[in-house]
Amino acid sequence: MSINEMSPRTGRALREDGTTINEANAAVSAGIAAGTKVCTTTASAVAADQPCVEVLCQADPANTVNVLIGDAALQPIALTPGASIIVPVSNVNLIYAKSASLTATLNWLGRL
């Protein structure tokens, strides 16, 4: 269930198969889930099973090192302290994170 594009007619998010996400009102979330993860230099899932539409990931502003995010195999996206990125995914557990060195905190907010 990944997002492919926005409908030019309604502005609502569409899945790859063309169906509308949250057909009642795609701009309104069904809810949110939030958490923090203390990252080490070994990548692991950001959270346990948590279905969602997208996740805001933020490297905690108090970090002294970057947080690297990606999938289970590779974490190529570096977030400097305070930086954030929105990742359209169907589950928070699909995002993996690790610290560049030492430990770092990743804050996340999932739109359900």
C-alpha cells in the first residue's frame, strides 16, 4: 500500500492501484502514533508493528551525531540533529535506523 500520486481532481493521495487512501477525507488522519528510538550503530526497526500511511522521522535536536534511516538492508539517508523527513510507508516497522556513531535518538510520528 504505497502512495503513488495525488488525484488531480480531489488532491487526495492515491495508492499505486489508483484507489484513494482514507476515501472519506484523505487529508484527515484516522489517528496518530508517536514514539522515540535510541539508535546504536546497528540498524533496527524504528518501532514494532504499527500500521500507518506515512511517518515523520526527526533526528532529535539534542543529538551530537547523525541518524541514518532506510530499510533493513541499507540506511543511506542521513538526518543531522533536528532534521526530519516524511516517509510514506504502510507500517512504521519498515523503517530502520541507526546512529552514525555512539548513540542518537530518533523521534517519530506516524499518521494512521
